[in-house]
Amino acid sequence: MRFRLESIALFALLVVSACRPFEPATPPGFVELEDRYGRAEYRATTADGVVLGARAFDNDPKGERAFWVRALENRMRDMGGYALLEKREVKDRAGLTGTQLRFGHDEGDEPYLYYLTIFVTDDRVFVLEAGGARPQMQRLAEQIDWSVKNFLHH
């Protein structure tokens, strides 16, 4: 009996460790790219090339949301040449408040939009991404917002 309980406990531990530390929300019109990324990552795409992503990493060094938002904002400006267009507060499905940064970037003559949404807990930082050509991003605005509102951190 003891062996059986230990086996069940080990199985439960393996199942929990194999799970993502979040539940992404794939909106209509997007297809999840399963089994192509690690357990802490998520990607989905449309046929027109708009991509959603989510990843998590340890909150180490431990920082508050304002720290991580500023760090990511600086990186996008300095490394990627993205211009910050808007900053807004958002909430996930559990009611955790996050910050969404909306950037613009031109590739040749074509304007692109790239959104980063940051949620922070004591243990983890969750970064949601949405990006694509501006016309497609504007057309899919409701689906993108839905994916953020229905994201669930663990």
C-alpha cells in the first residue's frame, strides 16, 4: 500500500511539473502551435501572421511590476527601436493587475504593432506578447484583448 501511495505522489509531482505555470487563452481565429515550445512558453498564430505568445520566468531578482515594466520598456526601445505608443492597466482572469505596453515599429514601409503585457507575482513574471502588421492587429483587437483578459496565472 505504501508503494502505491508513493507511486501516486510521484506521478502527481511529475504531472504538476510538466504543466505550464499559466493557462493561455487562444482566441477564435488563432491556432496554438503546440509542442514547439518549452513548458513555460506558448505561441499561437493566425493565417495572416499575427502571433500571440506567453512565457514565464522566475521573479529573480525579485522586482515589483513597475521594475519589470520599465526594464522591458527600456529593452524594447534600446534594442529593438520600438516606439512606445500607449501604456495601460489590464487584468487577467483571476483579477491580477498587469501593465500592457503598446509599441509601434516600421519594417520598410509597413507599420507593425507589438504589445507586451506584464503580470507579476511574488514568484514569477508573466509576459504576454501580440504582434503583427498594423492592419491585422487592429482587425483582431477584440481577440487580442480577450486573450489577455482570459489569461490565468498559477
